[in-house]
Amino acid sequence: RHDVPPFPEGKIFSVFDWRVVRMTPENRQPVPILLSDLIDALEFVSTSKLDEHHAYICRETGRILFLADSVDMGDAAKLPDDPEAAGYILVPHRRDLDLGKKLALAFVAEELPEAQMDVRDIFSRKGAYRRFKDLLEANGALERWYAYEDRAVEAAMCRWCDDVGLTWTRDTHPDET
């Protein structure tokens, strides 16, 4: 098992409810995937609120395919008709990893406890993240939020990879050095 980065101080927000993927020596992915590539795939998927963006990871090669309903990205033709049976894993959305409102509320509880009611109110209406970031900036906490969020995303992706049996690394690919 990899050394999953602590987040925050050993707390885990929820158990990730993802399909159980049974791993055998035959279907383990031989090539570690860069953690930064995994996070890029998560961010790509999460830019669509209506599930219009998808990313699939090939267990065999570690290659990530990006698909968007509204744009031909060229990867759709490379994806088999039954991706799961062909050894592909669908990358989750940020909301599937509790990296949205729940994370923001946890940050405020730790860093700005006096603003908890204001933040709960902010997240009860549209445009919450813009207003949330405005509140953080007004309280001098925006940079701390970004660092906290980055640690949470990294930890969530590491746990997700471990849950689905993907191997990840922080190192660059050997052909990039």
C-alpha cells in the first residue's frame, strides 16, 4: 500500500462508496500512473456539473482517455464498447469523493469556526463557491483553503486508487526524465 498523505490530521470524511473491483495478478495495472495525471482527470470530469465529461483509465497501460459529450476529443473512438469488461475504470467526480460542500464546511470548522453559520447559509444558495471564496478572501484564509483543498484532493485520489487497485506515483514517467 502507498503512503497516503494525511488529511487533515488523520481525519477521513466518509467511506468512499465505489464499485468493488476484484484484483487478481492478471488484471493489476503494471504501469504506475502519475498522481498529477489522476488529479487532472478528476478535475476534467468535475468541470461538468451535468456529467458531460468522463475519463477512463486503462488498467493495462495506465493511459487516461478523456471524453466530453459536447466536444470530440478523439478518445471516444479508442474506448471499447464495454469499457469495464476491457479493463477500464471510470474516474470519479469530485462530489463522489466528498470534495465539495462537505470539505468546505470541514475547513471552516477548523480554520474559521466563527464563520460556520455564514458558510452554511452561503451553501444553501446558487453561486456558493464564488461567495465562499469571497468570504475566505475577506478573512485572509483563501490561500490556506487552496492548500487544504489540494491536500484533500491528493489524499482522496490516493485512497480511491488504493480502493480500485490502481498503482500511482509522484515520480515522473521514466521517458520524461
